[in-house]
Amino acid sequence: MTPPTRPAPMLTIDALGRKCPIPIIMLAERIREVPIGATVAVLADDPAAQTDIPAWCMMKSQEFVVETALPRGWAFLVKRTY
């Protein structure tokens, strides 16, 4: 059985090389560019993003979907809920 596929993000935010809190600020500024139910990918290589992005999602009632390791940093998938 194959795992369920995730839809491709409608928006990718490249925060590679940016330090905390810039990846969160970029996500907060741009999440409303996608419709409710769509996903945003945030690319970041600051280790703080691994805790900051899920915490921001919880505080802002957005859905943290998954973190995926990349050759440099991580991709964080966030689903817009409102």
C-alpha cells in the first residue's frame, strides 16, 4: 500500500540563509496569498525553524502538516485553515 500523496504547495517561501525570526515573518506575511485549504512550503535552514514553525502554526490555528529534510535545511508544509 502506498502512502497518501500530498498536494503540491501552492506557494513556496524560500527562507534559506535567513535567521530566526525571519522565516516566521515571511510565512505570516504571505500565508493569505493562498486560499483556505491550500498549503504553503517554507524552506529554511535555521535550526530554530524546526520548533518555531510548528509553534507558530499552533498559536495561529494553522495546520502544520510535515517537516521534510532537504540537502540543506528543511521544507515545512503548512495548510491554511482560515
